[in-house]
Amino acid sequence: MTTAALSSAPEAGESAELLSRDPSTGKPIGSVPIAAPEEVRSAVARVRDAATTWADLEARERRRHLDRWRRTIADRRGELLELLQAEAGKAPADALLEVNLALHHLEWAAVHSRRALAPQRVRSGLMMLGHTSTLVRRPYGVIGVIGPWNYPVYTPMGSIAYALATGNGVVFKPSEHTALIGQWLVDRFADAAPDHPVFEAVHGFGATGAALVEAGTDKIAFTGSVGTGRKVMAGCAASLTPVLMELGGKDAAIVDTDADLDDAADAIVWGALMNAGQTCAGVERVYAVDEVYDALLERITHRAGQIRAAIDYGAITMPAQIDVIAEHIDAALTDGGRATVGGRESVRSPFVDPVVLVDVPEDSAAVREETFGPVLIVNRADDVHDAISRANGTPYALGAAVFGRRRGRWIAEQLRSGMVSVNGVVDFGAVPALPFGGNGASGFGRIHGIPGLQEFTTCMSITERRLRLPVRPQRFSRSRVDIAALVLLLNRHRRVRR
Ligand code: NDP
């Protein structure tokens, strides 16, 4: 057997290492072993064993371990921040923001898991008088978390922390582009909770992710592109493994007549360019109503024109994404759009400077498909209804932003997306109590918040007979009195007002 450092899938029988590179320089910065399918299955089996004890702990005991993990990450934040810059190409401020957000969620999940797991008494209703009814939540067992590279700490933490806090074990397949960061998180958990080996990583390319899908986990939490999401779902269908899908987006910002235009432009430019535009819920389209369009565009053009790749944000992490970004700029310009900032020359691999495009037809690939780069389309809308209809016009429905005073909340509620920030961008992602996720092609299921904790639990419904009432129609021994009681109950429904 040979050991090779690879940047593609290993040949059969080859024991291989996954080489991680700095996307800004292409230089190798470390490696991790690639897990073969049998190693992935072993990891799931080991975590399943350990998760039995973990699930039996009181929520407050698990919280102590998770708090220790949080403190360990915070104490050694220098290493993680360096890795985020070296492996994910993050600008220092983006890395700092990401670690902060991730720890904020880890804290919230640990504190609130007790509430999410608490048995819930519900009314038994007339048919079941004399019974108590309770909804009990239990961990699934082992959750397979498959994560992307764009927010390699914050995004998977939305599944990992919430799954661990509710008593599950986790086997994590980080993106091949951010494997070292994934392994670092696992190693710090091992430092913090050495007696509970409930969190492991398996590394490799798509094949390792596919192996995890087939490895007998109890649920898969997938974050990534629509195309891979389809493959993951098909894999889960074979074993009826439940799946949570956090997929891509083409988020729009709507700017209404009474918006604070300076603030809107400032927020939109950040929402579009932060992390080099590699943000699932970043702003890719703007629809500004006619009255404010020109003034907003002037502000956006001015601000975006001051931002520089390699200074204000980092490199494009995944080399193949550069082609998609270039194709979308070409498509927008060929389809009749024009650039007010940058253009095709802004793509200088591995960096892409800001590009602002206007008048791009709604059927252009640049408007309909996820670009995942620092490219912003600013289109004019006739009025707010036109803006809403265009914002809702792609299959994606992840997040959105609305800028306006009087009708902000109303506009938000007309959108199909799973999350909306009014007078801000991506603000919902920083509120741990709010569920995070999309609709349509952006996926289903939720991370974060109580629904995000409960996403990693199964529910069991328990009824308990407490009183032995004389009427018992659910028996073969039922009497005429029981039948009469059923007729009475049925007749109630005939009295409903017409
Ligand atoms: P991909 O879909 O390419 O990959 C996601 C993960 O799936 C990676 O770990 C990848 O491994 C793995 N994978 C690849 N093929 C398979 C397979 N056949 N079976 C199982 N797993 C597989 O997404 P990206 O990593 O490129 O992430 C960017 C995408 O993620 C964007 O579309 C973005 O919008 C979305 N995203 C969504 C978020 C949300 O919350 N809705 C948040 C963040 C990102 P490998 O990398 O080794 O190929």
C-alpha cells in the first residue's frame, strides 16, 4: 500500500492523505488521512457506542462539556483564526467574526437544549378523557454532518453544536478545502471532553461524503450546493435516512422609497462582498424602486469601488468557483447588462475584485443562478410589488433583506425566503434563537433556535390512562353506553356553524 498526498480521489487500495492548500498561494499547509468507506463505517460505530453514555447524561452535564469546548476554542483562538486565513483564505476580520458567531451558537445550543428536550404535556381532548398525553423528545443517535468550505466553523457548528447538545454523537465530513479546520474542531472537543468520544471527523472528497451517507447514521445534516444535495438525498432515500438540507441561495435585497439610502448601500455592499461573496445568504441581487434607484446605485458604486480583494476580503477558496464567477459576469454583459464597478478584468485568480452590474435581464444565468462571488446585480423595479415579485422569481428562497421604514416588515412577509433581515443584511444568522434555513431549492429543515435543536431529536408520543372511566369505546367489550357516547361525540361536529 502506498501513501500519497492527493488533491483528487485515491486509487483503490491506496492509503492516501488529503493535502490542504492555502488558496491565496496554492502552497500546501497540512494534510489529513483520507477515510475509506470501511473507516467511515467504523467511525460511525465508535461514535454510536460513545453516544449512548452521552445521551444518558443530564442536559446540564452535557452543557458543562460543551462549555469547556467553547472555552478551549476561545483560549486557542489564535490557531483557529490562523487556519481560517490560511486554509479558507479569510480576511482577518471575517475570520474573527466567524469564530465569534460560531461560539455564540455553541453557547446558546448548550444552554437551551434542556428546554428543547423537556417533555411537553398536551391536552388529551374529549375522546381521551382520563388520559395524560405527553410529547417526549430523544436524540436520534448519530448525526452525519457534511459541511461546506465557505464558513467552515460557523456553518457546520449550526448542526454539530445543536446535535451534540441534544445528546447525539456526530461524525463530521468537512469540505476537502477546509479539512484541517474541521479536524481542529474535533481535536479541541477531544481535549475538552476526553471521556466522551462522540465527535469524530472523516476526511476526503465527495466519495467520503457519499460513504458517510451510506454508513448507517440516523440522520444526515447536509450543507452545500443543490447538485450535491440531490445526490445526498438520493443516497439517504435508499436507507430512508432522514436528511436536513441547507442549500444555496440567490438572495435579494429590496430597497423601498423611504429607505435610508446611505445605510442600505453600506449594508448591501458588505452583504455582497464579505468573505469574497462566498456566503450562502449573501446579497447577490438588489431591486430598488424607481424613485430611489439612481441615488442608491450611485452610493453602491461609490462604496463597492473602494473595496479591494486581498485587502478587504480574501481569495476565492475553491479554484473551480472562479470559472462560475467569470461565466456569470460574461452572461450578464452578453445578455445586455453593464458594469458600474469592475468587470471581467476583476477576475485575477485566486482573487476577484468587486463587480457591480446593472440592467441585467431577469432570465440571465447571472440573475437566476448562485454566483458565490463578489458580484452584485442592481436592477430597477417599477414599484415595491414589482420588486417583491422579482425577488421571489428564482427557485432559491434562502434569505433576503429589505430596506425601508414604513413597509419594511410588510415587504418581508411577502417574500418566499426562509429568513429576512429588515434594515440589515444576514442579521438573522447572528440570532441563535432564530431558526436558520430556506425554502424551495434552498432546502428544508432548520438549524439554530429551538426548532434547530429539535431537528436532531425524534419525538415519541405517550398517552397514559390515569382514570378508569366507565365509557371505553376502544374495546371489543364496548357496551351500548359506549356507542351512545360515540354518537354524542360525533353529533358535536354537526353543530359547527355553517
Ligand atoms: P458542495 O455541494 O460542493 O459540497 C458540500 C459538501 O458535500 C462537501 O463536504 C463535499 O465534499 C461533500 N460532497 C461532495 N460530493 C458528495 C457526495 N456525492 N455525497 C456526499 N457528500 C458530498 O458545496 P460547497 O462545499 O461548494 O459549498 C458551497 C455551497 O454550500 C453553496 O451552494 C452555498 O450556498 C451552500 N451553503 C449553504 C448554506 C446554508 O446554510 N443554506 C451555508 C453555507 C453554504 P468535498 O468538498 O470534499 O467535495
